[in-house]
Amino acid sequence: MLFSPIDVRVREVGLRDGLQMIAAQVPTEVKIAWLRAEFAAGVREMEVTSLVPAKLMPQFSDAQAVIEAAKALPGLTTVALVPNLKGAQRALELGVDKLDFVMSVSRTHNLKNVRRPREESLADLVRIVHERDAAGLKGKVLISAGLSSALGCSYEGQIEVDEVRRCAADLVAAGAEEVLVADTVGYSNPQKVEEVFRAVMLETGDLPVGAHLHDTRGLGIANAKAAYDCGVRLFDASLGGLGGCPHSPGASGNVVMEDLCFLFESMGLRTGIDLVALLEVRRQVAAALGDVPMFGALSRAGLPTGHHAVA
């Protein structure tokens, strides 16, 4: 059996999910400094950009430069959000390690977010898998599929567990190699998280299942612990809790990267991330972003006296 140096994989999504909520263009050099600093702190997977048309999301008009900078860091898994086949083709050209495709369980949110019915999203995922395979990149570029609004929706309210399960099965059938379950608007609670993730994992078999949680109503960390207890070992988080969804009224930031890493460290679990260094990255990014609000408890209180990283 191969030894793994970590117990839980925490992926930074702030460079995409966080920055998409900032109207002002963040300089490319700030983004690159951020990803380099987090890499130095031990983060080994980052969603660094979104491959959408620049006219729709000018914040990511520098996607190529950011991806190239990320690819220069040895051992970093570089992830890009791809909303459709065209975005996926561009991502494959740029050499990302993982495509992050998204489909909403909420039919209304899917129409708002990617402007098409859910069935068309699934058909597009099939085309993306075929495009990847035809390029000879199967086994080299992983296709991850996210289920947005899986734990609640600003438009449709509560989402039935069985509907999430069916959507997860559809993604697997379409060729997804990893499934991310997202609480896009922070509606969920630990009990619902457990119900949904256990149902999804019955459909995904041996495929990895990850959690993309938001802290809109203060339950993000509690929900992360519930997902961990279900067997989830991949978690999205955002430095300083940046982020949200521009197409979901009331959505606010992701689970705070620093706080989530501290949760796992406090449980004796290895993330491979240096918390002292991560807090310094937060300070640097906060200074660069100016008046953009950042959140989190660890940054306010600091590490407990006598805290030691898990060996």
C-alpha cells in the first residue's frame, strides 16, 4: 500500500469562486502571487480560473496567464471551471490537470447559471468526455462534475435527496470521474448533509466525492464535519471565505480555507498545509484586494497556545 502524506485534501477555489464576485479587475500579478504563496504553504490543488467568454466575466480574461503560472508549480493540480464544451476545449489546449464541469440540481438555477436545461448540460458533459478522450488525454486530464444547488436553492427552496441522487447517477453515467456536491447558497445543515452525501455515494461507487460548502448561515464548518463523517476526503474552500454565486440571490462566501484546515488539524488529520504560512497568505491577499471583505475566525483569534501541526 502506498503511503499518503495527507488525510484530507483541501482545494483552494478562491481564485475562481472568490474573485468572480469582485467587480473590479484584480491584477494578474496579484492572482499569480496568491497561487504561488498558497503553493508554498502546502496547497496542492487549486481552481485557478474560469474559462468563460471574457465579455461575460472580464475577471477571467487573463485565464491563460494564470494557468501558465499555475502549471509552472511542480506537483500542483491545476483546475479550471468549464461551463460548456467550448470552455473545455480551451482548457485542454491550455493543459489543465482537471476540468471542473458544473450542473445544477435545481432546474431553475441551471437555466440562470449556464443558460440551458439540465438535459443539455448532461449532453454537453458527454461531448466533453469524448473530446478529452479523442485528444488522447484520458488518464491525464480528470473530469470533475459539480452538482450546484444540491442542498438548497434560492429559487426552488429545498431540494429532494432523491433528486440529488438521480443527478449524481446521471453525471457518473455521462463519464464524470469525480463528483462534487455543492451547498451553493448555504441552506444546509449537518443532518441534511449526511442524508445527501450518503445517497450520492451509493451512486458513485469508488469515484471520489467532494464537498463544496458555503458558510452563508454559519453552518459551513459543521457541515464539513458531517461530510467528513460520511467518508468525504476532498473539500473546497476559499481564502478568507471569499466567493458566492452571482446567479443565486443571497449566496455569500465559501467555507473559510484557514478555518477548515484548522478544523482538520484539530482533529489530528493531515492536510499538508502550513497554517502559519496560510494565515500570512491571507494577510498578503487582503492587503492586495483592499476593501474587499474577508471572513474567518482563525485569523481573528490566532492559533491556540501550544498548537503544533500534525506530524
